[in-house]
Amino acid sequence: MFLRCAGCGGAYFRDELDLEPYVAAKKGPSAAEVYIRLLLVSLADLERARDGLRVCPIENCGRRLRYHPFGFPPYLVVLDRCDLHGLWLDREEVDMVLEGCEQLAARG
């Protein structure tokens, strides 16, 4: 499940796995396979995520969002992650995840 903001283009996903069907729908199954490979690398390094400046926008949560690096340059995205509520991505971050997965899928 995800929610996309019509105003800013940002998106909310319950967790990293919820982003995979979105990548598949927008860029195809090959890009979704790349996303899963990148996700496995990213999750293996999740313990090094650090607290960011923003707080979770869910009412009464108040937890700091953690910076969770995903991907690689030039498609490195730092996801904002609440351990209780999920991922928050700006429009540019969503676009970079999609573009990075598509470009890697095209390379084979």
C-alpha cells in the first residue's frame, strides 16, 4: 500500500517491500527485480541508518525519521524511515528510485 500526494508528488509506503509493486507498475518487472536486489543490499546495512532532522508526520508519533541510504550514485537516495510507520519519499526521491532501477535493468 502506498499513498501519493497530489500536491507535492511525494509518497508514503508502509515499508520497503511496498515500494516494489510500485516500481513494477511504473517501470516493469525487470526494474522491480533490480529494486529487490538493491533493497537486499540496503537492508543489510540498515543498522547504520542514522536519525535525521524530520519527525514522522503521523499524528502523535513524534519519532525522528531515520536516514536510510538506498541505491548508488548517481541514483543514491536517502529514504526517510519511521521504524513504526514506514517510508516517506519526496517526489524527486521517488523519481530517482524509479530511474535508477530502470537504468540498471536496461544494462542487464
